[in-house]
Amino acid sequence: MKTSRYLTISSALVLLVASLSMNTWATEAGYGAQNNVSTHNHFALAEQYENLAKEMQAKATEQMEILEHKPRSSFFGKNGQHIKSHIAYKISTFEQAAQDNLEKAAYHKAVAAAQTSPELTDRPAEINKQLNKAKYKANQHSGL
């Protein structure tokens, strides 16, 4: 009884120590990679956010078409009003997500342009002002 308990506790401690050292190493590697964000990554992120915005807008228009082609709530069955209000909520959610993604894309485009443009690097105060404005708008809409 004592031997099995001792082996269980010691093996758990060994695994715990091994995982802690791995997490520390992974965090340091991730920190270095996180600080090394290049201009290329910002352009890629901007494209990704634009594509997400297009997808959200397509979903919103699809839901609008569903709502327009079924003008009466009787087409939706017994809970027609509830379903119509749910579809309207989904439309507004998709439109808000599209707007947020477009703002994030604009922010990443501004960052990438600031990193590549030599004339902008001479004026860091203006760059910081533009970036802070973009961050403020992005944070305002994301609820931070």
C-alpha cells in the first residue's frame, strides 16, 4: 500500500516538473516569435480579416434573403415571430462581425504601411497617432 502510494506520488511529481520546464521553454520561444512580427504578417492578417468580413457579409445577405422571401411569420411555423427575431439578431451579429473585421484589417494595413514606408518612419509621432486611433476604434467595437 505504502509503496504504490509512494510510486504514484513520485511519478506525478516527475511529470509535473517535466511539464513545467517544457512550458517555460515554450513561453520563452513564443515570446521571441511574438516580438518578431514582420510586415508580411500584417499584410497577411489584413487579408485574412478582409476575407472574414466578406464571409460575414455573405452570411448576413443570405439571412436577409431568407427573411425577405418569407414575408409572413406563418411560413416559419408555430414560433414564427421568435424565428424571425432570431434571424434579425443573426443578421445584426454578422454585420457587426464584418465591421469589426474590416476595422482590424485597416489597423493591420496601417501597421504594415508604417513599417514599410520610409517617409512615415521619419515621423513616428504621426504613426503613433494613427495606430492609437485604429487601436481605439478596434477596442471600442470589440468591447475592451
